[in-house]
Amino acid sequence: MTSAFDPRIVRASLQVADGQIFTYEGLDIRASGTKYRGALMNTCQLRISNLTPQHRQYILTEASPIARIGKKPIKMMLDVGRESTGVFRLFEGDVFAGGVSRAPGI
């Protein structure tokens, strides 16, 4: 018997300057954005919870507009879909800002 629910897949990937790709799946990933048909620039805001301290620090330092001068930008890819049908690339672009949220109040 098959399940009545088809689980969603949300996969975020970051390609750093040396070509290495960090892929995050199974974490708390939240994405919102706007896609336009014309010449306007599409936007995507990505929020990933529970990153390792090393990855968080790398994103914060390398995505800074000041640190990016003369360097290749960090590329971000967002793939979404369902387990039964597979995933597709919803957004691909450059990371131009990063931030840290407060720890949850327990």
C-alpha cells in the first residue's frame, strides 16, 4: 500500500570559489522569492537552520560585499520537488548577503 502523502524534497546547494559544492538536505530550509517574466531580476531569500559553525562562518565572511571584491561570488542553487516525481532547479544565483539569527529560546 502506498502512502497518501508524497514527501517534499528541498535541497539547497552552495558552490564556493574553488568549485566545491556544499549540499544541504533534510535540514530546516525555508525559501521565498519572486520570479519575473521580463527583464527584472529574480530574487530568492534562503534560510537554512542548523548549519555547522564552519559552514556558517564561511558564508558570513565570503558573502560579505567587502570580502567579495575581486573574487568569484558564491553560487546558490535551490532544487525542489517530490519523492515520486524527482526534483527540478527552481532558482540559481549569486549569494550577496548573509546573516545569523538568534538561538531559539528554550
